[in-house]
Amino acid sequence: MMLTSQPKPTTAKSALSAARPTASIAGRARVPGFGTRVNRVCVRAVISEGDKKKTMVETSKELNESAVESGGWVDVRAVITIRKKMKENLNEKIEDQWEYVVNGMGQGICLQLISDQIDPVTKSGKSIESYVRGWMPKPLSHPHIVAYMANFKVPHDFGCPGAILITNFHGKEFYLTEIVVHGFKEGPIFFPANSWIHSRKDNPESRIIFKNKAYLPSQTPPGIKDLRREDLLSIRGNGKGERKMHDRIYDYGPYNDLGNPDKGEDLARPVLSGEEMPYPRRCRTGRPPTKSEPFSESRIEKPHPVYVPRDETFEEIKQNTFSAGRLKALLHNLIPSIASALSSSDISFKCFSEIDKLYNDGVVLKDEEQNVLDNQFLGNLMRRVLTAGQQLLKYEIPAIIKSDRFMWLRDNEFARQTLAGVNPVNIELLREFPIVSKLDPAVYGPAESAITKDLIEQELHLHRMSVEEAIENKRLFILDYHDMLLPFMERMNSLPGRKAYASRTVFVCTRTGFLRPIAIELSLPPTPSSPKNTRVYTHGHDNTTHWIWKLAKAHVCSNDAGVHQLVNHWLRTHACMEAYIIAAHRQLSSMHPIFMLLHPHMRYTLEINALARQSLINGGGIIEACFSPGKYSMDVSSAAYKSTWRFDMEALPADLIRRGMAVEDPSMPCGVKLVIEDYPYAADGLLIWSAIKELVESYVEHFYPEPGLVTSDLELQAWWNEVKNKGHYDKRNEPWWPKLDTKEDLCGILTTMIWIASGQHAAINFGQYPFGGYVPNRPTLMRKLIPHEDEPEYEKFIHNPQRFFLSSLPTQLQATKVMAVQDTLSTHSPDEEYLGQVHHLQSHCNSDHQVQIIFKKFSSKLEEIEKTINARNKDIRLRNRSGAGIPPYELLLPLSGPGVTGRGIPNSVSI
């Protein structure tokens, strides 16, 4: 059944609704850039499988040759490919069959080709309309892809189509992979979509899909200029009303949905917004306020989804992987939950062998625990899972203890992880002595640190250096959490089961090039009896001092874990990227070359952030339950944003220079030279940074060959203004925001954003389980202070220091809960899209041949980097990444397989 449409006197806007609903605004095509959607199946992939099957190029050639030009009309065919769900229930299968019939009858999907030429009568793009009326002549072999065809008779002077309006008359949405138009002299014209097309009953406006060609705003063909503007207006919405799940609207809202005051004062949380508690903006959902607090937004609890624009949700493969991770987390956490419920209070690990059992033996349920499990937690399906797959109750052995079970105990490993661990971004060069706090001494006690010159020089005697010489030779370093955490200590320590200090740790870099901790300062707020409530610890040699030193290091690791999660991971990558993403969708057309460049680096971020607000960083969530700051966790994150976050310092070279870990050196590839050469995160990171910078500079030069094009690009300027003035509203007046006047300015901004989304996030995310999966190595909280000689706890410590140490760590429930979450967050999905991947199917995602060359060069560069990193990991001179029992530093290796691999750089903040 192949019916040919007759030309209709339509205009480019005729399929767009005249009235724009408040809460149902049409979205726009997502035009992928290179490195995107490499695992998606599209019709070209299906047809090209095997030697006996035709490639899409061959099929296109046949279609073009069959186009018959007669009487001033050209026969044109459009092939539309739709992806179905991999797993469907019976009702969905029946609905799909009905849709298949309706589409075949020409009643389900309407297409309107819009020319890039102006119709002199309507003053808008020429247009021609047809309904999808049949299937491909030969059915596709792939079970999840369906292809339909629409025929058009197009006037010979129609021009080249630049956009397609698509209207879905079905009762539900469908996932459009792409549309390919055959019959024009230009050859097959590709309209990539990879997008959900809403039903007309949800939103009367048609969707706009642009062809795979990038245009600056001033270069947009006249026939589709109005559609470009129309598309951007639709996706911004009007800032009113509650968003529906089918919406594709990007707008800003404050972090006002983390608490749930309607359930009690203990779950109320402050709104993160304004001068006192500034924070980046999130995606607005428009939910009504809570009953008890008008400035707080009501929450949506699991399993109900939080709104994100429709195409930001996880695809099916990702959703299945994430759900499997949550199932594993559930199983992991059931056992300690049951144990806790059956005992009077939560229990500690009694000995290290109890921790080892989590990896070696799994958990064997007692009869009474099995009864609780059966009665309270699991249905028949879950019981079968437990019976058939007991391995789900075991944890993988974390990399940090896989080769050397006792590595975590050693001072050199404690120091090595500041350079090559999961949080290698806080260590700084110690540039001045004495160490002085910037906090108000009237509130927080004397500003000068208790770490004295004499104490440091006692530890430096083996190196035959004075403090002054060590500072001058750049040999002293510090991990300083004093000023960040001391203002919160009183509140944190008032929480049940929480005891913490504000910490400073000083390291010396030995002549052989590795770090050694020499002093730890632990501080509490001043009291009338102790105005300088601070103690300094060194490693010592007797057994008592040795165990106290272990406790001091554990408190430092706990602080490090909290700052890593709340500041470096959540704030600097997840939260800040969300603001850039919202601005990009609102102000940059999907035809804009900068949108195409950024698009791969925005995938899944809004969805994972919404899930985090729902169960990770929310009041009573995982972070509050298992990390030292507890209910003040996001207060700490906001304070760090207020005092330390600057966009211009998020660039890797700038950050290294700011921390004194590198010095400017124009002769080096990135213009910096590392102070510690064997600094794996920085050394590998600079390789990735350099490759991204080279890519961005070539790309920007291609699209902005003339100097004035950057300032005259209205969409680009609006995007950057919105990043500063809306996305980071609370910091809009800061003087350090970069200008956007030149190509160099643009390259710096884009390189920073792409680095944050890819390399920076990978370096501080995918090592969470490899390093944190063994609780003593990185406890996320401490439950006891270090006892003094005159305190009752000191006797317990002396009697059994091992048990006291373990009782200071998180409980079994807290530990296993964090381990399960870290396992999920460290897992790569099978559909992950990695930095630098260029798939053969992507040759049609952007029709610009020069752009394809630029990205292939980038891909080749990353292949070279992978070889360089592998060679570094085998270099015995680099002791921070090579040696007995030391796991190789692979967090910045570009590619990975699925699972917890401790390597791989996804394009985006996708987990």
C-alpha cells in the first residue's frame, strides 16, 4: 500500500499549533554530535549487517535512481525508523500491532517537508505534506526497529528540505530514530532524531526535526529561520505550571526539594539559594509547595519518577543496568537491616575478618533471618533470586586490597591516594609557614595552626632540610579541611553516632619522589576551658602511638570522603554541569555547531541528578545516613560553592596552578609543569585535557573563521549569559567569569565544560568502589573521637585497640549501604558512550566532512593516550602507579567495558 500525496498549500508553520499550551510545549530534534549514541541501533545498522544484505547507501542509490521527474514534479520518499521497547508486556504488544496497522493505513504519522527556500507567497519555507502510508518493501531483521515510508510529489523548484514537521496521531508517544529522505539531487538527506515524539493528544504542536547540517544563526537558510526560533521558544516554556512527563521543557529551579517538612521537622532542609546558601540551579519541575513550608517544593518519592525533559531519561539498556544495580543494593542492604532489626542496636564490625567475609563468603542467613526476609521483604521472585544466585549477596573484592590486603594500613599508601586515589584534587603545595586559618579567630579560636616549625623539622631531620628550605624546594604539601569543616563541627558532632574533627595533614615529598605524611592536626571548636581545642599527631614508634596514628588517619580519610562526595563529585561535576546543560538547550538551536559539540557531553546528566535528589542527597537519604556531615551535608556543599567555586579555576591547568601542584611553563604541552612528576591524576589528566583542547580549537576555528563571528552569534552570547546569570544566579556578579568575545574565550569555556563532564567526572567517580569498597581504607564517617589518657574510653582503647578502631568506623549497616551505592555508581552501563569513540554509522550525524576529520583525529589522539597511560603504569620509576600490590592508575584510560572496571571516560556525567 503506497499512496502518493498531492501537494497541499501549507506553510512551514501550518502544523504548529497557534496557541501554545502552558504545560505542553513541543520539543525539538536532538541532533547528535560525534561520539554519541554509538550503541543505538538505527536502520542503517540493521540493513548493513552481513555480506548478503544491502547497505543503506546502496538502498539510497536505488531510491534516488527510481525518482522519476515528470511534468515538473519529483517523486520523493521518506523512510522513518522507529525503535520499539526490548521488553514489552502483552498489552504493549497488542498496542504496537494496532499502531503498525494504523501507520500502514496512513492515519498515524504526518510528515511535512520544509524547504530551506522561502515561498514568495507565504513568506515562509516551502512545504509539502504526506502521511506515512506503508512499510519498507523488505521488513527489517532487527526485532526492535520498524521502518515506514511516506511518498511525496514535490515541485521541481522546491529546493532542499531543511526541516521536517512530524505529528503523532497515535494515543501514545513513540521513539523516532531518524528520517531519511530520498529523491533529491543532493542525494539522501538525513534527519537524525533519537527522540521521543509526543502524542498529539498530549501536545497539539508538531515536532521539528532539522537535517544533519550545522548553521550559525546568521547562516540559517531563510526557509527554516522561523522554525529555528519557534523551536527554541517551545523548549524554554514559560516558567509556569507543573511539568508533565511528556514535556520537553528546560527551565531553572532552586534546590528546594531535598527536604520533606510535611513529614516532620527532622526532614526539613533549607532552600539552597541566595546570598547565605548559594547553589547552582537545577531543572525546574514546577511541583506545588509543601503544606508546612511555602518555599519548599513537595517531593516525589520512589518509585515514582521525578520530571526531567523527556529525552533526558535513561534509555532502556541504561535503565535495566541501573535497576539491576538497585536490586543488588537492596540485596546487599537487606542482611544488615535484618540483623539490626533483630538486635537492640546497630552493630559494629568486631574484627577485620567480618569485613573480609563480605567478599569471601557472602552472607549465610540464619533461620530466623530467613523468616524475616520471607515475611517482610521478598515476594516469590525475590526468594528465587536469593536461592538461585547467592553470589548477589557477595561483594567483589575492591582493587585496593585485591593484591595486598594490608596496603591500606601503610603511610605511603595513605599519601599515595592523595595523588592517585579517588579524590586526588585537594592536595596542595604548602607555600607559607606557619599555617594560618582564614576563619574569624573570635569565633573559631587562634588562627595559627598547632603544627609548629619544631615539630615539622623533627620529621624533616632525615631529609636534612629546614622548613624554609623544604618550602622553597616545593617539598611540603598539605591536605587542608580545617576552614571548610570547622564551622560545622559543633552541629555535626551533635548528631547521634557522629564524631569528627576539622583536619590538616602535612606531607613531605621524599628525594625518591613519593609522599609521606608527617603530621595530622585535628581540631574541634573552642570551648571556655579549651580556647585552642586542637591536637597534633605523628606516626611514632610504640604500639599505642601507632594505633592512635591509625585513628587520626581514619578521621582524615573520613573528611576526605565527605569533601570528595559533596564538593568535588556532586557539586563540581553533577550540579554545575546541569546548569550548563539547561542553558544549552534553551539558547542554542540543535542546528548550532556548539550545541552539536556539547550534545554528547550532556547525556543522562539531568536524569541521574534527579535520581540523586530523590534518594542520595535528600533529607534522610544515603549521603546523610552514611557520611559525617549527616543532615548538614548539603550545607557543607553550599558553603564550599560560596567560598571556593570559580568557573575559571575548573580548568585542569588553572586548578593545578591554584593548588601549587604545577607551575606555568610555556614549553610544556598544556603550558604547565607538574611539581610532583609522578602525580598520576594530573599527568594523565593533562593528556586528556590537551586532546580536548586541540579538538575544540579545530572545531571552533572551522565554524568561526572570522574574529567577529563569536560576538555576533546571538544564540552563543545568550547561552553564556544564561549560564552566568541564571544557571549560576547566586554568583552572577563575580568578577572572575570569563568573557566571551573571542575564539580563544570560547575555546577555553568549551574545553573546561567538556573536561568536567568527561575526564574530571571519570577520575573522581569510577574509583569509588575500587578504593571505598573496603571500609577501613575510606570510612565515610567516624563514630568516636580519639580518646585522651584521662577519659574512660581510653581504657577500652588500650585493652583492645583493634576493636576500638573498628567500633569507630561506620556500622555494618552504614558500611554495606555505602558499599552497595558505590558499587552502583562505579558501574559502566553496556550502552555507555566513551570519549573519542567514532562509530562508522555516525558519518551521517553531521554532513560536514571537515568535522568528521576533526573528530577522527581526536579519536586517534585518545588511542595514543591510552598507550601512553598503559606504558606509564608499567614504568617501575613511577612508584605512585606501579609496584608490589599497587593497582595501576587507569581511571583516565578512555575506554572500558561494562561493569566496575576502574577505567573508562564516558562523554557525560551519566552515573
